[in-house]
Amino acid sequence: MAKAWQCATVDSGKVEISQELSLHPVAAGMLAHRGLFSSEEIGAFLSPSWEKGVHDPFLFKSMPQAVDRIFKAIESKQRVVIHGDYDADGVTGSAVLAETLKMLISRPEESIKTNPSDKFFSVLKNLDIYIPHREKEGYGLNAESVELIAARGANLLITVDCGIANVEEIKRARELGMDVVVVDHHQFGEQLPDAILIHPKLPGEIYPFKDLAAVGVAWKLACALMEEGRNRGYDVPLGAEKWLLDLVAIATITDIVPLVGENRVLEKFGLVVLNKLRRPGIRALVEAACWKRGELDSESIGFVLGPRINAAGRMEHAYLAVDLLLEENSEEAARKAAALETINRSRQKATETLMKEAQGNIQEIETQALIFAWSENWSPSLVGLAAGRFTDAWGKPAVFVGKYQGVWIGSGRSIPNYDITAAVRDAGQGLLTRYGGHTQACGFSLAEDEHVRQFAEALRSHAATKLVLGDLKPFLNFECELKLDDIEWLLLDTLKLFEPFGDKNPKPLFATYGLRVLNASLVGASQNHIRAILKSPSGRTQKFMGFYRADLAGIMEPGAQVDVVYEIGSSEWNGNREIQCKIVDAKKSN
């Protein structure tokens, strides 16, 4: 479905830009679009400060209690099990805490071994990571995993990116003699688990920033542990916590948390650490993906690193990603990264197959406020990806459901004004066996075939009462209309200050109308890209590239007049750097 172009409507007259800042005129509107008006807000956004933007981890109400309990486990040589989620947020968050605890324990008698075949990934003698199998066990703690962890001899269980909704499972863990620390950021129910809770959105929580990813919350716990370790005389170098920011940077993007406030600061500095490629596993992953060193940004995390880390849990087991991130040997890291690259290619092929089947299975998309589709042949590991693509294509919430060993497992994606997890909770009463998620993404399971049909009807009805069908359409939002004469190096320098891009700070798009096509041609080995030279009425010409937009060849005919929406960047060839515009969409001028 073609997307409607929509320009941001903002009042930029109230934006207070300091005269000390040398910015392109479009900056005022871009800042207003992001809700930034005062000079103080703008300064903090354009020049993120570590000292001002990163908060004390002990501002979490339960942080002192969590730190004391973990040090009790360390000093008493108790067994600790980290239970993470199988996505990039849970994997990186688990790795953050595993590395921190390994640093604090670091006793010569602690043998290092990794053997995920028995469901536990052993980091040290008394430190394990447990990540459930995506399809066999599903999201979060479950009754079986709690029993297994107890049988392992665990005294302390730390959940990462899960746990806040596992009231009964944590109750059982407590009955089995385990203390529990929950490190999470997901939605929770009326009842909270009996555990030490580190969660920024809990009722009464005073931590000032509420939108951390789970890896961000895990990093806060790591910072507190390192600070306390130094106070207790442990050999923890000053600034050691900053070397974990590469992991924080990855999941802050992949989990699509707002890239504002503290998240923006963590991402900004995390990208610096990430591009140093000190971690053998990440260095090997970048090389396996044939990505250029030193060019990792939020976009390459979203399209290169994140999908490969997530592919492990989707296609086989998330242990593969944990193992890679914690690997210290470069040769072993290269071998494991190559395996993950192969897995990701399989994921890409399987997703495309599912998408083609889905296109033929969905009926009456245009008449429904919510897209709902299911098939017993679909892998539950991939339905979330398909739902996301349909939401993007149609501008509607989408829910896809697959089946594994007799259990229906679904995933949903949504639009900004529709809380999909709350909708699933309300519509699925008496039908769902499990559910959880965020406002924009959810997961759930159903036991009976008939329950899928009942749930589909209930969820569609729920969406119909909350959303106006006529308003549901895909939009392509751009910052403002530009003339080609406005495109200059000062604009690129200004856009650079807005990086990193992500949720609540999207990569800027611009529109220009009434351009004449001087020439256009398909390029690339598969002729799947288009290159064009466009000319404005003033006589200015500009090169445009449309990557994977060979479909625009019929529009970009020499002599035609076209409108374009595009990103602005630069390209370098043989030492020559030039401004290049990347076409996102184009159409014939009216």
C-alpha cells in the first residue's frame, strides 16, 4: 500500500537557539518537531553530557538491597543464575551482568566452561546463564525452568528483561529457597512478584528516567555493583562500566526505546565504545557481515548487528549469541560469528516465505482496524517480524500467530496510539495462557485452536472500538520541504548533531517538489538500485540514489517532473566527498 506523505507541523518560532550554535535554518523546525524549545533542552540534546545525563544507579529504590544480596552471594560462594530473555535486549543484558559478576568473582579456582547442552551456559563455577528456548519454553520464567534452576543449586536468581509479570513462578522460586532480583522494564499487572525489583516504572519508583531498555537497567545494576566493589576493596578499575556500553548501545536500538534523555547519552557514548570493536565477538560479527569498521551507527545496529543477534533465538537458541558476545578468543569468535551469519541468512529466507504466505491468507485488510492472521505452518519465532512489516505497510496494528508442538504462539506490533499489550490483555481474558510486552509490541500464547478464532474476533472488535478505520493508513513523515539550493555542507553538519537516530528522534527525511529528471539508470549487479540526476527550476542539480528502488524506474523517466522524499548524506569515492541524497519515495508531480 502506497504511503501518504505527511509534513511535520510545528511551531518553530518558540525555539531558542543559542547564537553560539552554527546551525542550518531547518534546525529550528526539527528541534520543535522533537519537543525541544528552550536553549537548555537544545544544548542537552545536541551535546549530550555524561556528567549531566547519566543518573546515579543508587537512585533506584531497591538498588542497595539488590547490591547487598548479590555481594552476599559472591562472598559466600553461592550459585547465581542469570535468567535472560532470548532477544537482543535480554541477551546483551545477561552478558552485561555476567561480565560484571565475573570481574567481581575472578577467583583462580573458578574454572571457566561453556556447555549449553544441559540448558545452562556456565560462565564460572558458580555463575550460570539460563535463556529459555523461544518456541519450546516461550517468554519469561516458566514452572519447568524454575524447577531446573533450583535443581542446579541456585541460591540467587537474577532475571533480565523478564520476571516482572511472573508472580507465580517467582513465588515458587522463593518456596524452593531462592532469592530473586528482577531486572526488567516490561508492563506489569496489579500484583508484583515477591522479589527485589529493579524496574524504572514501578509505582513509587524515584529513578528519574523511565524509558531504559532492559540492558540499560542491567547496566545500572552493573554500575552499582562496580561502585560497591571498589568500596569493598575489589579490583575494579575506574571507568570499567563504560566498556560495557557497546552492549547497551545495541539493545537500546533493537528494543526501540525512546532515544531521548539518558538513553540518548548512553547511545551516544555507547557507539563510541562499539566502534572501537574491543569485544572479539562483535568485531567478528561486523567482519562476517562485511560491514566497514568505524562506521557503526544506530542504523547499522538496527539492520546489521541486531538482526544477527536476534537470529540465534529465532532460528536455534539464544545461547549462540550469548556465547559470541562473551567470547574472548578472536579465532573462536570468528568461527561463531560465521555460524551466526549462516543462521541469519536462513532467518531471512524463512521470513520472506512466511510473508508471501501471509499475503495470500489475510482477508479484508482494508475493512479491519487490526490485521490478524494465523497458520499452524508458521514459526512462532518469525511471526513478530511479519507483524512488524504489515504494520509498517498498512499503518495498522498487526497480530500474527504460529504453532509449535500444539501451542499457538503469537506476536503483535502496533501504531503509536494503540497499546497492543493492553489490548491483548483485555481481549484475551479467559483465552490466553500467557502474555506480556510493551505498548508497541506484545507476545502471547493460546492452548486451543478454537481460542485463536475467538481471540481474533475479540481483538478485532477491541480495535474497532478504539481506532477510526478511515484514519488508519501508512504515512511517510518528513521534516519539511527543501529546495535543492538548501542542500549544503552546513545542513549535513547540522544533521550530524542530531545523531544518533532512533525512536522519538527519527532519521530526518525531506521533500522536494517539481524536479526535472535529467537522467536515470538502474545500477548494481542485479540492477536493483536506481541512480538519477535531478534539476530544480533554479538550475541546481543533485545526484539521488534509490537503493533497492528499481521499482521507481517508471517514474524517473528522463524529462519527467517528479516529487521526492529523501535522506541527505554524503558519499566518498577516490578521495572525493560529495553530498548524496538517498531516495525513500518518489512520484510524478501533479
